[in-house]
Amino acid sequence: MISALIDTHAFVWFLTDDPQLSSPAHAFIYDHWRQGNLLAVSAISIVEIVYLEEKGRIPSGFVSSVVTLFSEHWQFPFVLVPLDMSILQILPQIPRTSVPDMPDRIIVATAKALDVPLVTKDQNIHQSGLVPVIW
């Protein structure tokens, strides 16, 4: 069972034990991991992580580590959600005026398609009311 979708920064911050991840978000992720629930990560988040690594905003080799975690660690609680037609059909429902960044719109559409809350710090998403948010 997928409990939530984790946005890009929350995913990176969880993996790096960064204090920018809020305590409630960290507790939610950890508790669901401990309970054996799955947590989803959008494929667009991996694209964003590649971009962040290229810009030097996350350590070199981080992308490679994430790929290894997804492919080789059976206890890894995160599942990768591809961009598919169900998400593309929801995307027009995410107004650019509420969520201006396209990757964020894709992430919101993914949470809606999965019918799960989104773990995110993004204030535009919080204020949009488009999906339940955990932070």
C-alpha cells in the first residue's frame, strides 16, 4: 500500500538526514517505513535530482546512490512512479496560477492520481488545497 507521495526536496532531505525536513514529515516517512508501507516518488523527482546534482546543489554521486537504492535494496520503502497517462490526464486540473512550476504540477497530479497525501514544504502546493499535504 502506498501511503504518500514524497516530493523531491523531502526525499533528498530524508535520505541525507537534513534538518530542513520537518519533524512531522520525518516522523510520517519513518513511521510508514517501519510499518512496511510504501512511499512513492515521482519520476520527475529523479529528473530534478539529476539537475540538482549537475548544478552542484547536492553531492556528486547522489543520483547513482539513489538509482542503486531503487534497484538493489529490497527494504527500501520508496517506489518510483512513472509519468503515465493517468497523471497526464490530471495535469490540466493543476492550475499554473496555483502551482507555477511544471515539475511541481506533475508531482501534485501524481499525488492526485495515486489518491494519497503529498509530503512537501512547497508553500504554493500547501496554499492550493489541491491535495492533502504533510509537513
